[in-house]
Amino acid sequence: MKTIEINNCKIYFVGTAHVSKDSIEEVEKVISEILPEGIAVELDERRFLTIMSENKNKKIDIKEALKSGDFTKLLIYIFLSNSQKKIGEMFGVKPGSEMKKAIELSYLYNIPIYLIDRDINITLSRLLEKMPLKEKIKFLMALFEEDDDIEINEEKLREILNNPKKYVEMLKKLSPTIYNVLVDERDKYMAKKIFELSKIKNSLVVVVGAGHVDGIINYLKRLENGEKIDIDELIKVKDKKFKFSKIFGYLLTIAIFAFLGYILYYSISNPDILKLLTINWIIFTGGLAALGVVLARGKPLTALIAFLSAPITTLIPLPFAAVGTVAGLVELKFREITDKDIVNLFEADLKDLLNNNLFRILLVATLSNLGATIGVFYCLGKFTHIFILFPTLFLTIQTFL
């Protein structure tokens, strides 16, 4: 436990591992002994309701998720939830049990509870906005990797609790984007919330993941020294109606049509070149989209439709017209989504997820979109290389064909 005094308020930090029995015991011990004026927990409203509700009938509108283009965000949330649950099962602890214990104690001792974390949807949206394509590919490929060689035991959890900074730095090197959005931004957000609470409380117990404690304390000290943290900036998510990716999509479509017009202009005298480029566009956008379906173990017909639709949908910058949406909706026709699929989506281990119809549909949509995107950039790079960087080569090809 770490202690700091801000605004004449004594703040006790209980750094936890979300799947550790030791963390549950420490939370109970600290709160029972200190009996603070307030308890702050690393939860947002959604996760608070999930932890406290015994109702497991989660409802997911899969068609809406596909049409809105939010299936990748949902897939990441499922992956993170299941990874944490798998570790928790090793020790007989449900993820978030220490948070639930803190909430139960707040009821027992009649102490106000404060939810200080950023909304999970905002966090995942910002993660997807900032994560480069290369990191997204690495993350999705991790879904297919086996992690049986990774040893996680009580000793390892205690090591994480005792030296969280080491593992935070490892994450920072492994993926700066994930570190920035999942750790640093949330440290700032929670520090600002705690700082405001310290103005009206004499004592607080703060229950957060061990990896957040040092970062929050650092930002609290900065706030006390007069630095500002803009909460509005930390919860800003680009409006879907005007977000950059959509504008970029329109600009990319215009650029593609302009480029195709450029190609057509120079290919009038030689239709063989136009035919060659068209075939390349179909093969790479359609072929890689179909490959994505195959990797996700989708139906053969879904792969075929992805292959046929990708060369066209890649020219239309709208979520409901994306190849992932088309492929996902086709796959949905073959896979009946049951209540069991929805419940198991958040409870099955990673291997069982691949047999879950809902997860399979989301994976089909995500990987087919990813494949088509790679195909588009490959083709644009290839065409640009030929027609813009080497116009002389193009004219030479025209001469010999």
C-alpha cells in the first residue's frame, strides 16, 4: 500500500492484480482498518453494473455491430476479457473480485463509492483510432497463437504486485500505443478524478491495478503543482459522422477513382495494361479478403462472396458497405446465434472461442476487412510505383505490348 497527501486529504492506494486472492484480502484489510470517507475504484459505470449484476444474459446486436463497423472494438474487448478470465480461473478468482469486495464493504460501512475510470467504450475507441495498422495485425495474429508456455502462478502475480513498474515498462516497449491508451491516459483520467475528490474528503482509499499506482501518484503531484489535465481531451472520440478515418475514406476513394482515370487515360491505346491492372486489383483486394475469411474458418461461400465484393466495396468508404460487413452478414446466415453463444462469448477460454458462432462471425468480419485493406494499399503502392515514379517505364511497356 502507498500513501500520499493531496489537498489535506490522506489517500491510501491499494494496488491490485485483478485475479489475485491476496488483492481481495488486502482490500478488505485496508478498508476495514482505515474506514475512509470515500472509496474510489478502477471502474466505469458499465463495468460496475457488470460486476454487480448476477444476470449473465448479455444482449449483443450483432447485425448492428457489423453495420456500424464496431466489430473490431467488440473483438478486442472479448479478447481482453477472456484473457483475464483464463488467468482468474487458475486461482479460483473471478476478474474484478477485489473491486466487488471494495463495493460490498462500502455498503457495509456506509461509505460513498466513486467510479473513477474512463468508459471502456471510449478507451477501446481511442485505442483503435491511435493503433497503427501494423500493431492491429500483430494483435489479431495473437488470437491464433498458443500461450501454454507462459507460466502464470501465485508467485508471478506477487512479483507483478511488488514490481509493477517493470511490467508496465515492458508493455511500453512492446506496444507504445496500448501503453499510452490503456495505461497513461487512464492514469491521467483517474488522477484528475481523485484530485477533485481530495478537495471534499479528508481520507480516501483508492483501489486500482498495481500498474496504475505510480502513474496516478505522479499526475496527482503534478496537479498539486498547478499543472492541468484536460478531461474533455481524454474522453474525446472522433464523431463517427465526421471522424478522420471516414474523411480519409472519402479522400482515398476519390484518389482511387482519379488514379484509375489516370490509368485509363494512358491505357486507351493499350487495353492489355488496363486489363492487367484490373486483374491485380481483383486478385489482391478480393484474394486477401477471402484469405481473411479462411483464416477465421468461415464458410466457403462467405470467402467467395468476400472475394467478389472486396474489389467493389473497397471503393465505397461506408461501414455498411465494407467487405467485413458483407462477409459478416453472410456468415451470420449460416451460424445461428444462441443465448449460450452470447454468455460463453465472455466466459469461454480462447480455444473454445473459435467454436463460438458469434466470435467466429466477428473474426470473419475483422480479418476480411483487414485483408482487403492490405490489398488496397499493396495495389496503390504497386500502381504508383509504375505510373508515377516510373512514367518512362510505363511508356516503354506500352511500346512493347
